[in-house]
Amino acid sequence: MSQYRRIYTPGGCYFFTVVTRNRVPFLCEEPAIQALRASFRQVMQHRPFRLEAIVVLPDHLHAIWKLPEGDSDFSTRWRAVKRGVTGMLGHGRGRLWQPRFWEHWLRDEEDWRRHLDYVHYNPVKHGLVAAPGEWPWSSFRQFVERGWYAAEWGRQEPESLRGMEFE
């Protein structure tokens, strides 16, 4: 039995991996994208947090969240996001999500930046596109607009990602 313990840091910044049940690839269908957006908006209204980066792939997603000062409860938020999507899409589909998720507390700016790169490079890593800017369900283009990335970034695996694996 696993001895895994989650780290709950009030006001913390976290990287997450959330996977569909049995890796069923439904997340990039338009109804699922709309349900994810709606569920995130609803949860953020009731339990605020900042969605700093996200990529949605067919069978999983990665996200970076910044929690409010004094608040460390990301588990309730993910439960509500998943429940919201299931409520909108689950008609006859059964369970849509793996019961748990994977999280990593981002300890410093370098850790944050490496995980930001991981989020945005993920569609290339999985062979879905040749460059991050080609993937429509990603925050990558927003970061290009802010000057964080060059538009051509990620056509080759960035050195910062060698050996990182969070699937």
C-alpha cells in the first residue's frame, strides 16, 4: 500500500496531472472542452484560484494553479471540477475520471518554469503536433503574447525537460 502524502501549502503553487478513466480519449471533443471551461469557471467563482497554465490532451490534462493566501485545498477544487464535467457529459458514459490526480508543489521559480515548459511541450511530446503553438487546447499562445516564449519554441525538446515524466 502506498505511503504517499499530499503537501498542502496555503497560497501554494501546484502542478497537476488529471487523467480520464481507463485513458478514454474524450477530452479534446468540443463538448468536453466546453464542459471543462464551464466547470473551471463555476469552481473558481465559489473557491477562487488562479489557473496559471493548462494543456488539455485527449486522455489527460496538466495544469498549474496558484491558490489564495491562507488556502491549501486543491483536492476539493479538483473534485468539483471533475464532478462538474461529469455532470455535463456523463449521461450514459459512466465514470469519466481516474479517482485521483497527481500533484507537485512548485517550490521555487525554477521549478515553476520547468513545469510550465512541461505543460506547454506535452502535445509535442505525445506526437500530436510538431510545435506547441499548433495545439489548440493550451495556454501556450497566451505566454507567447506575454513574451515568455518565442512562437517557434518547442519544436525540439527543451533541455529543461530531459528526464521529466508526469503522465
